[in-house]
Amino acid sequence: MSNIHGKGFRGNRGGIIRGGEAKHNGFNNARVLPDDGQRAIYRKEAEQIIKSFLNSGCQNTTLSSMSREERKVMHEVAQHNGLVTRSAGKEPNRYVILSIREKKLTRSSLVVTEPINPYSEPLNALTSFLVQNPITKEQMDTFLIERKADNHSVKNMASRNKSGIPPMSACPKDLENAKKKLPASRYRADVLKSIKSSNVVIISGGTGCGKTTQVPQFILEEAHEKKKHVRIMVTQPRRIAAISISERVAKERGEKLGDTVGYQVRLESRRSDKTLLTYCTVGVLLRMLTSDPLASGITHIVMDEIHEREINTDYLLIALRECIKNRPDLKVILMSATIEGSMQLFSSYFDNDSVKVIRIDSRTYDVEIYYLDHILAMIGYQPAESQVFFPSIDFEPKNWEQELRVIKAEELQKKQLSMQAVTIECTSRSPSIQEMNKETPLSQKNDETVFNIETNTSVEWKSGSYSTADGQKIDEKTMRDFMKLIGSPDSPVTVHFPPGSGDSVVLNGSRDKDDSNRSPETLKLQPVQPTIKPFSLNKNGASPFISTFSAPLSASTNPESLNTPSTGLSKFGPEFGGFGERQRLSGLLEQKFRDELQTTLPNRTMYYHPEINKQIEQVDFKKLRLAEKYEMYYGVDFNNSIDHNLVDHVIHYLADSPVFGTILVFLPGYDDIQLMMAMIQKWKNRLTNMKHVTVLPLHSQMHNINHGDIFKPVNSDTRKIILATNIAEASITIEDVIFVVDTGKAKEKSYNHEAKLSTLAVTSIARSNAEQRSGRAGRVRNGYCFRLYSEDKFKSMPETQVAEMKRAAIYEVTLHAKLFAPSKMKIADFLALAPEPPEKASIIQSMAFLEQLGAFYTPVAMDTFDEDQEEIEEVKQEEDPELTNLGRIMAKLPLDPQLSRMLLFGLALKCLTPIVNLVSLLATKDPYLLAFSEEREKQSHKKHEIAQYDFSDHLMFIRLVSEFCSLHGNNPQIEFCREHYLNVTTMRMIEGTRRQLLQELIRANLISVQDRDIMTALNDPNFNQHSNSWAMVQSAIAAGCYPFVGVGAAESLLKKVQTFNDTAAGVHPSSMLKKQTAKLTKQMALGPCLEYVVFQEMCLMNSDKSLSMKTVTAITALTALLFTGPIRFNKQIIEEYRLVHEIDEEEIVPEEDVTGFSPNLSALNLDEWYSVKAGTQVQEN
């Protein structure tokens, strides 16, 4: 019997490369060999045939029929020479086809890795297993021939929850009165009439109008009155909203939650057989429709907050539109506070003629909107002066002609008045002027004298760099060159570039040269006429030019040249493209802008008071263009961030206002919240009208904050400031918010399917988001919204966010589309039914990705060789791949496809418990809190205690969940989370996810439990035989992460890792491997060999645009070989590399390698970007 001839299965291309040549991998066919003499003849003949073929220049050739022994030798000799061989035909006319292998240099060949050197025990065990369990051709054919996916295998089942007649509402009187005051109550008749006459109704109602709580109740109340059977599902984008709203509605009906009104979110449900109104997340309803496409038993589906356009929302719209075609009695109601911008989109999506639209009043109280123009003037904000010498690229003088004309006129008027005053003063002192002129004659070429009115002996130059009066720096070399030109004096010299001097140099009060192009950089390039006496001292040893005076204006002087600010660097010659002139004008406009910020509202107060509106109404802000100037000079620095100083000034301005109420500030992310908290800390105890300030961050992963405090009222002498992300836009309502500060920015995650790269970047919000934010104010009385962007920018914003289906990963959607789409409808055609479908390229890339995972399979007939095979393959590419059995199981699991694969590998490798723990965490979110700066080191230390030196973030998570779930009782779990800086709510969700995953595995008939408690499966030895073996757990992780695999040279310590991306990646700072590898040194004799890694996500770092791997585990080369790579082979590859045992041939004993064709090492290409190496002896033993 044969041993394993190679230890790696590769993907779609390549083989076992030996010194640039190829050898097959897989199993040798075992049969009786001919004697050595006959075999030598076969080999000689084969070598001659191959030599002739290689000299022919042909790409392929078909040889004459051969015996089994001849074919065997031909295969081996040909493949040792780098050729592709394949047998075809039937005995006794079976023949061999020779082909030139396509030469490809894989990126992995550029990374030097160590060869596999396994211990004999596991190698022998693996060899024994494969010898005892050979893969037969019959088995492989059965595996490759997939039955066409039956997308309708799930029968339309009647819902367990039947519709029914709701009981009468028992609303308490106080709540009944409150309901009647809501704007929605006035539209009850219109809403019910529209629902009765149309299948689809769109309701547009601003925040606070009561549509979410009242519309479903209208339906219940009418059903009770008319004895109708109803069952209503109301979707919410977030679980917190579904729970809190259901509680409110149950309270308004005077019922216990779970009776008529209930909720169902992931891992949590409060329903009963009596429940007729269920608030749920979009995902819950979508999964219901997956198993029951006709929504049996449901009479009304209400989709709230439809403007958010999540992937599941758009996918649900597809499902509902298809469902309505078969369910004319089904009623669909779409609701949003900001649907106006998408009204036409949704109306046309469901057919304009049949869609009814109802508009409910926006809100109960008015909200005053202030834009950036008003805000800059109200607070008198002075931005930090720009240090950039060149003008803003956005500055174009032609766009500011009117403003520049006014500025020049004002400057000229000021200069003339100043010169007149100086002339009068100088006339009374003319004798001394004449004496001084005699002592210090000017250059003969100068026909005018300009004296430096700002010269000061304190800035005289002796050595080193020189600072002019306006702060400009002139380096020492330039100054020395200048002094050398004019004849270096023995005493200090004062050099200045005064206002109105045309950028010429004044030396001790005398103009050096009347040249408007003079600047420090050009001093040494321009000739200087030496003065007879460069300077002169009076009897007291002081400069005679300290007095304030100046010569009268010359008639030939250009007035515009007098307007130049004293920069000394402001005007280049024409050869510089006019940058100097643009800079001069830009500087004038900027200074004017800064003056306007102080003077536009002269009677403004240091804090906000509503009386400021009277002043604002008297100012023509469109003419001032303050926001436009701010954006031009300073906004370029905040395209991907916010102006924290501006935000700080606005918060300070509002915090000290006599208007009582909470300030809600919308910030992009955690770092911004932390920075603003530090800035507020500096002034919060120095207010005039407020004694105390309470600052509360609102972020799902913030530390040491009880989010319940956000809703608690404060005393009238206390200002509550909430710093929040966009989580506060719609999910929660804080009643006492009066002021809203909208920075106009949010963090948005996007995904590049081609690069498999995720990006989290700060972007501008849409108009619908801005409306949602302003709607947070004025819940209990009139409110105020401060938008830190201009009104023009608001109007130019897109109506709504980009649909998530167009910017996020759609692997899961693509998988479900294959299962849910009607028969013979392509995935792309089905997803094209979405209001805004994903790009076709993204769909194609998603299908290819799912085929890598084994969820899809594209059958390719390779039984016979065909010169037109490439054309056939192109035709087949136009057809969708088939859904495999694995893919069908993955679609049933409420997980991302990669996590589904990881869970199934954990089950197959009998290490279920650790993998369930891991997948539960990865499917939820990172449980670690975002610690404040002073606590980060403590948090890192606690992480290291759990991670140890196993070089695996995944293993750290497994230990974390295992330890948390082993604790019993509320207090021990809370204490554990406090000690390890964990979010206790997230950890409990993870604990609940474990139960849900086990339930799904039972539903799929993959596991069974004898006990009624499904959690006993985690202790069942049938599923956990290898749960304590890190090698097996690591293998399941590697299989689940594929194709997110990386390889780096051992000595690089993972600083540069080659992945599927063209650019090398590093380890993300949040990974424990980043810290652990930093402590390793090349001198560590027994240090680990870190070459191969698997990871969960590749992201783009905003700081330096580098690639970074998140949640990383280092794996061995043998693990990479056995458990990464495509889950199934192309049939051509299987035949090419002889991976199967052909039953119709006798078994032979493997012979020695052909002399001269076998180097000592082989590289097995597992994919285009990585490979593993092994010695020849290891492969063949």
C-alpha cells in the first residue's frame, strides 16, 4: 500500500512546486509494478516523448493509448518536468493528455518561510488514516455532482401565532389625555381609511408626533370595534427601541407586557398566545419570512424608521413586495420622521397609483435652527491662525471681488489718515530730520525716503535667526548674506518689512531698494546698492529713527502696494504663478473675516440668550459669507474630523445660558467624546449662571457610565451635557433636551468586496440625519439646534444615507437571496428588486467568496478535453452557482457565513464548546469597554492575564466567555466585568447567543440532546472529545477564518504579513499579538516561529492608510496546510493531481522518484497568496 505522497491540497491553480517545476499531490494509485528493466524502458520512452513535446512549442498534445504501467510512468515523468497530465478514455483505449502548465509567480513565493517538520507520531497517524480511508473516484464523482438547489424546499407553513380579535383598551385617564395631545391622534380616521383602501401606506411624521405608538393602536382599536382578526408586526432598527416602545404601548393600553402587546428581539422575547401586536427587530421578521414567505397569519406589517436603510431593511422590502403579489390582503405601512426625501423612491417601488401617503405634523414644540454663520458671530469665535504660507487652494480673488474692493478702500483710507497725522508731527520736527538725512545719505537710485515707523532696537540683529516685528523668521544664513552684500557694519542692524513698503526692505529706516518683489528668500539673489553710511548713531549711541514719523506719499507710489500686511514673505515674482499676490489678497480677506467675527454682533453676550435673535435678524449673513470664509481658511483641516475648539466654545456658550435644559452634542466617535470631556473639565466650574455641570457620555462601549443617568432630571442650578454618537438620533428619547449641537459628522463603516477590506471613517451626515438630530430638542418645550455647518451645506446634503446594501458586505444577503429567490431567478436579478440594489460587481465577488467557503458550487464538466473549453467556462460563468448542502445549513444559522463555517468545523472536529463560546462573542460585538486613558494600561494588563503568550486573540475570547459563563449569580458576573473592563450587558447577550446557536444546530438536526436543557450539549463528550486540544480548536478557527489567511517571514515577527491584498498588512493595535510580538526579540533562542496567521477582519487605518488585521491567531504551517484553502476542488485539479484512487486499476507500490527531477523541498500553493513548504521525504512518508 502507498503512503501519502503529498500533504497539501491546493485551490484552483498551481501544484507542488519543486525548484520551479511541478509535481502532483494527493494519493498514489496502488498496484503491482512491472520489473525494473521494463520500467526503465518506459521511463526512457516517456522522457523522449516529453522532450519532443517541449521542443514542439505546442500548448497541449494527446498521446496514443497506453497500458496502465506506461501511463503511470508518463504521469510521473511529465509532472516532474512541470507539465500537466490527465488520463481520458476507457480501457483498453485510455490515453494521456499533456499540457504546458501556466507559469504564475504567486505572491507567497516572495515570502521566505520555514518548511513543515512534523513529529513522526502525528505524521504516522495521518498517513494511517488516509491509507485506511482512501478517496475513491466514485465517491468524488458523487460529491461533485450537486443536485440543483431547490429554493422552495421549505414549505409554506401556517404560523404558530394565529390572528385574533383584540380586547378593549383600558388606558388610564392621564395617559389617554396625553395621547389626545399627540399630533397623530388627529389623523386616526385618515390612517385607517388609507390602510383599508390600499395595500401600502406611507406615513411621514416628525419626531414626537406619536406615529410609532399610536398607529398600531388605531388598528387594534378598530379591530376590536368591528370584531376583525388582526396580527400586527412592527419593525424597529434596534432592539432597545423595540423593547422600550412595546413597554410604553402596553402601559397605554393598561395591560401587562406580553399580553396583547409584546416584543421579540434576538435572544429575548415577551409574547404569549394572546399577543397580537409585536414590536421586533428587522432581522426577526426577515427570518420569519425565510421560513414562511407568505407571512401566514400576519395581517399588518409596519416598518418604522424606514429611512435608515439597513441591509435587512432593504432585503425585507424585497420580500414584502414579492409577498404582496400573493397576499392581496396583507397591509404594509412604512413610517419615518424623515421620509420626505425618499418619498418618490418608496412610492414608485410599490407602484405610485396604489400607495397612499399621510403627512403628520412634525413635532409638538418649535426648534430654532442656527447655522454656522450665526454661531460664529454669536460666540465671536477666533480660530487658530493658519501656519500655512501659501493661500488656501479654495481662495480665488475673482470670487471675492466685492469684499476685496471694500477692504482695499478701507486700508487706503486708514493709511492716508495715518500718513497725514505723521506728516503734521514731522513738520514740527523738520530740522532734526534734515540733520539725520545729512548723516545718512540714501542710495542715488532711490528717489524717495520711507522710514520704518515700527522699528525697535529690541529686535536688532547680531547673530542667529532674525524675528521681524510681525513674527516672521529669517534664517541666519540669509541675514549674513544680506549683510555681506551691503557691507557688514560693526554695530547691530535693524531690518524690517513694513506695511505699505511694497515688500521692500527697510534698513535702519532707509529703504534698501524699491522692489515690490523683495522677500527674504530672494535677498541674496538681488543686487543691493551699498549705502555710504549703512546706519548712524546719535550722540547717545541710539538709532535716530526710533521716533514715529514717515515721509509723505509719493505721487508715483502704487496705493495697492501700501495695503500689504507686514509678512516679509508675501509677494513672489511672476515666475511663481502669482502666488504672492493671491497670498496678499487672501491674508487681507482672512484678517477682515477675523475682525467680523468680533464685530458682527457688537452687543452679544458671553452666553446664549434668546434676545440674540433680534440682533441676528438685523444682519445680512448671506452678504457676510462667514461660514464660507471659515470653511475656506480652516475647514480643510476638518474634512475627516471636527473642529474640537469650535465645539468646545459652543458648549461653553450654551452651558452658561439662563435657559434651563440639557445639552445634547452629536460627535463622530469615542475619541471625540473623550477629548471633549477633557476640554469641558477645564471650565465647567467657572460658569456664571450655573453652579454645577454634569457631563455624561452616551456610547454603547463607554466605561463606568450608567446610561440610566442620562434620563434622570437635574436641579435648576445644574447643566447636564450629554456627549453622544449617532446612537441618540432615533433609538432613545431624552425628554429634557433643549439644546442640540450637531457637528454634521458621523462614523460610517464601508466595505470593499474586491479587496475584502472594511473602513470606518468620519463622514458627513445626510439631511435626514440632520432632521433627526434637531428633532431631539423641543420635546417638552421650545428647543434650539446649533448646526456647525452652513445652511447651503445642509441643502446640498443627500436626502438620505447611502443604503447599507450599497456600501456594506453582502455575503449573508447573497446567500439568503439564493435560498429565497424564485426558481430560475438569478441572485443579481433578485437583489436588483431592492429600492437601491448593490453593485453587480459586489454580487459577483460575493458569490466567488461563498464558493471559496463551500456554500456555492459551480459544476464544470471536465470528462473530455475540449479546445473550446475556455469558451464553455465563460458561458457557465454567466450562470449562478448552485447552493451546496453546506450552504443550505449556513443559510439557516443566524450568523455571518464565515462564522457559520467556523461553528460547523467546531462541531465536526468535536470541539463544540470552545467554538460555540467564540462564535457567540464574534457574532455579538467586542465586549471590552472603551476605557479612559488612565485606565487603558490596567485594561491591557487584564487582557494579557487571559491571553497569556498563546498568540491568539480568539483563544483569549474563548477563555473570557468560558470564565464568565461559569459564574453563577448576578453579583459575581458584574464584579468580573468590572474587574476586566467588560460590558456586562454585552457579556450576557453572548451568554444568550450560546443557547440560540445550540437551538439552531438542533433545528438543523446536527446535534441532539437527551435532556430538556439544550445547554447540556456543551458538556456532551460526543461533541467535545477534543475541546481541550488547542491544536483542534486552532484548526476550527483556521477553517472558519479562511480566506483571511496571512503569511510572513519568521524573522519579521508579523510586522509585514502578505494576505489576499496586494499590500502587506500589520497587526491591529487592539490585538494582543501586537503587544506580544513587540516583546519578542530575534535573540530569543526558543522563541516561537510566527509565520502563518488567520484573522477575522482586514481594515484600513485612518491614521496612515495602512492595512491592519483584527482579531488574529497565529497558526502552524501544518494547520494552514490541512484546514485552510477552498473546501472543494475543481474537478480538473482533482484529475490533474491524481487526488483520487481509481478503482479500475490495480494497486502498485510507489517507486522511487525519477532521477534528476526532485529537489529536497516542495512548496504547496494553497492559494494565490500563500503556500507551505515541506521536505520531499516528509511528503512521501
